[in-house]
Amino acid sequence: MESRFLLLSDVAAELNVSDSQVYHMVRSGELPAIKIGGRGQWRVERARLEEYIERKYAETAEWVRGNPLGERDVE
């Protein structure tokens, strides 16, 4: 059974980015997360991570539509 909540390091591995990048995404509010425990450790709900990924796909698709390849861009 998959865990409902992920450590920031798990999220970083899933997205293939650094732990510090994920921490920044969480602290900026870009990626929803919660703080738990006496030491205030961050956790990201798996469902929120999937929503974040879907949102990024939509944002990227919108960007691509607005920035079509020019002849110079094609290799």
C-alpha cells in the first residue's frame, strides 16, 4: 500500500529535482504541504503532488501554445 504522505526528499526523487527546490516550492505555496510533529516536519499528500503535476502539464501546454517553434528552433 502506498503511503498517503511523502517526505520532501521523496517528492524530490519523484520530480527528479533537489530537496531544496521542493522546500522552496512548499514554502512559496506552489506545492501544498503540511507541517506535522513537534519538529514541524513537512509532508506532501500524494494526491496534492499528482494535482501539482497535472497543473504543471496544463501550464506547460498553455506555454507551448503561446510560444510555437520557429524555423530557427527546429534542429
